[in-house]
Amino acid sequence: MKPFVGYKKEPLSVTELLDLIQEFTTETSYYFLRWTHKVSGIIEESPTNDKFPMLEGQMFNNECELRWKYKQKNTYEVLLLSVVGEYPDFTKLGEDWQTQQRNAHLYSPTETRFPKGFSHTNLDIAQRYFIDTKTATVHFVALTIGK
């Protein structure tokens, strides 16, 4: 598996973003959505049109993490962190990436580190570090599913 980091050159409309999310969704995909007044927690339901506008969000599974962030006029910038090769629809960022997978720990819902009402499902979460091989610098830390 070859790591790939890329972004969409032009911001996407909500409809285009929802289509892209569906393109990358697998059977074991999870979502985390953020608004100014709340967060979704880690959920299994894909975002729908009525969840927008949101400030940002992410979809992750064992193959990739897709991140989106509000730009302007209900459009979103999109970043893809993948371990299953290149995607020609995305502009490549960087040249040589390597990844390291590490365990992640989710705190209990009563832990004060999370906003009130934060929820997550019982799943094996891990972190995938995207490391520039030339500089040995970690540039991105993506959520993924542990094995």
C-alpha cells in the first residue's frame, strides 16, 4: 500500500462533497462533525444535506481519512489522507510519504476532556501518522480503524 496525501484544488459544494464522501465510504466508515456550538462525536451515520452548513468534518475508515473545512458561500476545502494509492482527482501534496499506525485511546463519556453530550461507539480506534520520508517529519495524524 502506497500512502497518498492530496487535496481538491477548488472548493466543493455541499452536493459535491456528499457525493465524494459516499465515494470513499466503506462498510466500516465513521464520521466526526463539528459546528460552532456542538460536535457529533464519532458516529456511523453519513452526513446528509440537513447537517450543513458545518464548520468541518471528517470521514475515516481503514483505507483513508477524508477531511473537509468550510471555506465560504457554503463550499468546502477537502483533504485526503490515504494508504491505498494515488487519486487523480486530487492534487498531490508532497512526494514521498510513509505511515506509522499507533493505538489511540478514547476516554469515557464522563471524562471532562470532552464536551457535554460527546458520544462515540465502542470501536478500535487507531492513529495513522503521515511522515515525510525526506525530513522524517509527521505532517498529518489521521484517525483509522485498528486491527
